Amino acid sequence: MHGFDEDTCLVLPEWAIRSGPRETIYFDPEKVTAAIVTCGGLCPGLNDVVQNIVFTLSDYGVPEDQILGIRYGLRGFYERDDKPVTLTRRAVDGIHLKGGTVLGTSRGGANIKEIVRRIDLWGLDMVFVIGGNGGNAAADAIQEEVEKQGVRCVVAGVPKSIDNDILLVDKCFGFDTAVEEAQRALLAAKVEASSGYKGLGIVKLMGRSSGFIAMQASMASGGAGTKGEIARGWAVTSQVAAYKHGLNINSFAPASGKEV
């Protein structure tokens, strides 16, 4: 699958193979013990992902009493007060209707060697790490340590980003919800701006280094301009969407603003 992807115009590396069912699988499902852990900040859809990993493992034949949920992030591997919980189909039924993550989460401070020691001690064959930049960096470090120590385990990173800024993923979970919620703020700004004389409403949206939320929410809500339209001549480091009413907002760059 090396070459160009027609949908993204992205040069795919040789190891980038589209996921999906395979004719043969490496593990014998009846002998698999798997663990799921959520890391970092909250994101819409975390419980949906946990639920469907459990459902899929169960559908493949993994015994329900051999699917573990790690509590409160990676520290849950070795914190004595937070023991892993068993994730059965019944236990995860309906969790997609709840916000946050039923497993709990935490940030940073992971002891990679201790995590790998527990993976070996518990006989885990698969570890699913649901996280963002830090979580997937930790998953990579765990995989390297697993290989270094000769532990037989696959570490799967599940990218969590409402910014939708991971190009090898068709769409990051949580992005659609973020766009829908952003529209509500934009429509409120539209009401404020349209009610005032030459009113201007500006909404700051999350995006880090990408503007997909601002762009999609602006397009979906109608009448809003995106950063590229409203911020010429402004030193803007975050993603912005605005609604203008009866004025040319490009002429309102502050005198102290740094041109970009």
C-alpha cells in the first residue's frame, strides 16, 4: 500500500496497512488476555471505544473474564489502590451513553519498566492504549521495552484527538462532536454580532496546530469566517472563527499586531 492515497494526497509509508478483518490471525482468541487503558484528557467517544474493543474481542472468541480495564491511566498498572476491573459485555453495556471514561484517566508520570513487569506478570497478550500525543508516545515506549525484555505482547495505540490532525487515520473519534458543540458557540456569536451596530463576534476554538474544528464548524454553521479570512495582519496562534455583520473585519487589525 505504498504510494499516494487518493483521498488525502499523502505518501503512505510501507508499514501503513488499512485495518480490518484478516484471513488469519496471530493469536488464539481463547488463550488471549487483553487490557484496555485510557490516558490523558477527556474526549467524546472514549466509552464508545472501550465498549467496542470489548465487543470485538468477545466476538473473536476472547473469554470475557480475560479482558481487563486498567483504572486511572497507565499508573493503574502498578498502583495498589486501583486494581484492574474485568470488562464483560454486560459490564460495558450502555457505557456509550455516559460521558468521560468509565475506566478513569490520568496524565504523565508512567513507569514504563514497571508497566512491562506487570504485563509479563499478568500474562497480557494485548494492551490497547487509548490516548493522545503523550499516550501514544507512552505506548511506543512500552512496545520498545516489551521487545527489549522479550515479553510476548502487542501494544496497540488508539489515537485520541478531537482536532482530527492525524493524517493516517480517516477520522479521529470525538471530532464530529467537537464540531457540533463548536457550532452552538458560533451561532451564539452570530446572534450577538447581528444584534449590534457593526457587531463582531469572535470564538476561539481548540486546534493546537490544525484548524479543522474551526473550518468545519464555520462551514456547518454558515455565515462565519475562518482564521485565514479574518486574521490577515494579526498575530494569531490559536484557531479562531468569527461572524461579521456590516463591516470589513480585515481592516480592524490592531496597530500593535505583528503581520504574518
